[in-house]
Amino acid sequence: MNESSMESVNGLNLRNDVKNLVEQESYKWIFVGGKGGVGKTTISCSLSSILSERRESVLLLSTDPAHSLSDAFNQKFTDTPTLVNGYENLYAMELDVTRVSDTVCFYLKFYLSIINANPNRSVQSMKYSVIVFDTAPTGHTLKFLNLPDTLDKLLESFLKVESLCGVAMKLFSALNNSLPKEEIFQKIKRFKNNLTLIMNQMKDPNKTTFVCVCIPEFLSVYETERLIQSLAKTDIDCSYIIVNQVLSYINLEEHVKNTQKSLENLTPENKKVLEDFFELVLEQQNNLNGRLNIQRKYIEDIKQLYEGFFNIGKNQTH
């Protein structure tokens, strides 16, 4: 647990610091995930922007079929890394899922893009000092993270039992019919070795971490717990939770009361219009504070579940 400041939010002490996340230079892959609609893309973009001030080069990569990076930066991105406008070392890309019809093929395409990021580079020598992954909602992300292990076990079976290699031979020979059997077999071995490198890096807490983004609502907190448990089973480090869309308490009654005193010189009609408006403002204030009280319960749940084990940050909505 790194040292972090403590800040009181609605009477609760939450860790509001991701200092170690952005300053730990050993991190190579940072995954940002959670339930749909909690603000993963916002956090991913913000984190990438901060990292670009500290790292030599940063790649922000969206693995979410519903891409939002282009909207966030008001710039079109493709499945080729593109320099983000206004930055000198921040690149972004969105894998194009419209070109692949199967979910497994989509994720396989991604891992192949890592292995073949540059024709002359292996996964150990990629040119970006850190990659931030803006991931899909939880279910898709877990499939994405589990795929290397699944493929590794499958290829292990092929390599152990040569008679089963026929299936793999067809897969690789489809790329180049002129390849001899032994060369295809070597390609399978190289592919498996690269998968092993990917898995080792994903499971190294000094190189890879997962940032869970949630909002203080029941379904989001529930899915965060499910995600954390699944990450633990796959040995992927998860040390950070960002609670997004936390509301601020507001009290406009005194302000409204003072403003109403200045309405005495208005015509009755205008005075009535403004009084109706102030009544609506106070009603919305009560609704907002009521929702905030509900949020407090789930913030307390997050605190009880994770404080002492995770760095918990909050992103407050003003």
C-alpha cells in the first residue's frame, strides 16, 4: 500500500490519490475497467493525459466495441496508433470490431497486434513506455483477459500430441500455403512463446495493474466485487478503485432566501414567476441531496470492503 492522502467525503475518509499509479515507471500495461456507463473512458483519457507528462510515450488503446475515444478527444481514431491532437507523445487507437464477426477472433486479433506490433519487435521491446487499456464492460473484459491462458493451453495440447496439430496446421497454412510442415510447427511454437510472455507480463504486479472504475450504486458495486474476484483468480493485480460520479452536497436555501428579499419591487406577475423558479430549485436540491444520501451507503460499503487493501480514489461531480 503506497502512502496516500486522506480526504473526508460526506463524513467518510477515502483515499483520493493515484500518485503511485502514475509515478510507478515499471508499469507497462494499465487496464481500466468496470460496469458499462461508469466513466471508464473518461478515467482512461485522464490517466493517459497525466501519464504523457511523465512517460516518454503513451498508447491509449480501446478494446471496447462501443468506442468513445474519438468522441472524448474529438478526433477520429482507427486500429492504427494515431498521435492525439495537442500532445507530442500520447497515441490512441480503437480496434475495429466491425471487421471481425466473432468475439474470440476480436480478442485474438488484439493479442496478435501486440505480438506483431512492429515486424522487427517482440512483446518485450514495444516502443510505448506504457499502454492504457480502455476496456469493454466486465463480461467482455474477463474473456479478453482469459484468452491468452486459454490459447496457451490449447497450443500446449497441439505441441504435446503431434497428431492434433492438423487443426493448427490448417490455421497457419491458410496464411501461407507454401510453408512446409516444420516451419508451420515452428510458427506455432513462436506464437505460444509470445503468449507466455504476454501472460507473464499480465500477471506481474510490477508491470501490469487493473484499475476498477465504479459509481456508488448497487449494481456497479456488485459488479466491481465480481470483477475483483475474477482478477484474483487470474492472478492479475488490482490495487486501485476509482469511485466516479460522486455528488457534492449543496445548500441553496440561504442564497434563495437572500435573493427573494430583492424581489419586493417586482410586479406580482414577475415575482410569482421567480418564486416558482426558486421553489423548483429547492425541489431539485432536495432530490440531489436525497440521491447523495443513497450514494453514502454504497461509499460506506466500498470503504468496508476494500479500505486497507486498495487505493480508493473518488472523482466528484460538481
